Amino acid sequence: MPTTHLDATFAALADPTRRAILARLAEGEASVMELAEPFAMSQPAISKHLKVLERAGLISIGQDAQRRPRKLEAAPLDDAVAWIEKYREIWERNYQRLDALLDELKSAGPKANAKKRRRKG
């Protein structure tokens, strides 16, 4: 995934209102008015948040007669999860190496560690 798409996804997810909108859309499609309902902000303010989510590809607009419901688009979230997962695996390997080193130091005992310190000094 190009970094510009990831940048747009993470920028959109940085705002708690937009994350709440996505959480609501995870339950199913909703109109702008339905999405604005739980927030203490105007419909135009909600529309601005929706535009950010649309530009990031996180939501799309449907057509249902006169109603234009928004719906969640999972692909950008899947891409973000894949990116995060890559780094989680790296950190997991680092922690496993650290655990192995700590186990080695514990099994060597305090006398072996004291000898090593005396040799260095």
C-alpha cells in the first residue's frame, strides 16, 4: 500500500469523532443525520469529518432512494492493520531475544556475573 494511503488512513483515525463514526458504521449503514445525532456538533461539522473519512477511503456513500447512507469500507483498515502487524512481529522478536538473554543471565547465576564485572574493571 502506498504511504499516502496509509497517511490518510492514520490521519483520519487520529480524531476521536471520526473513530466514533467508524464504530457506528461498523454496526451498519447510517445517514449523516443519524451519524450526527450522538455528537454535540452541527451537521456541517459532521460532514467535514465524513469528507476526511471519504478521502481516506474509509467510508463510501450509498444510494437508497432519497437517502444517501454512509457505509464502512474495510480495505484501508485492513491495510493499516497489516502495516501495524509487521511492526508488532518485529517487536515480538526483539522481546523474545531479550527474554532469552535474561534467562541466560539468570541461569549463569550471581557468581558468573560478578566474575564478568571484575574482568572488565
